[in-house]
Amino acid sequence: MPHALALSVLFPMLIALLAGAAVPFQAGSNAALGRLLGHPLWAAGVSLLVSLMLLIPALLVLRAPLPQLQNLT
């Protein structure tokens, strides 16, 4: 297997492995945030808001095109 092909296969696998390993940490932080804020729905809202605050600049930096809504039908 050529070197570039090996990296193109192994890199996504490594990212998937790291993302899977992070799931328990996300669950723990959501639980702690829910206790701190007094209700799990507040924790979910804060988590989504923080995600959105990180996602929008990433979309702008990467210049991701707007989705084509007519493709949904």
C-alpha cells in the first residue's frame, strides 16, 4: 500500500477512534453542567449554543457553501 494511500485510510480511522473515545467525556461534562444549571435541558441548550458558536466561524473560515434546500424534496 503506497504511503499516501495508507495515510488516507489511517487518518480518518484515527479521527473516528478519537471521536469515539471523547463520547464519555461529553456525557460526563453534560451531566455536570446539568447539575450546575439545575436541569438537563439547560445543559443541552448551553452545549448546543457553544457548539453553534464554534461551528459558525468554522463554516465562514472554510467558506462552506449554503445548502441547496430544493434538494430536500
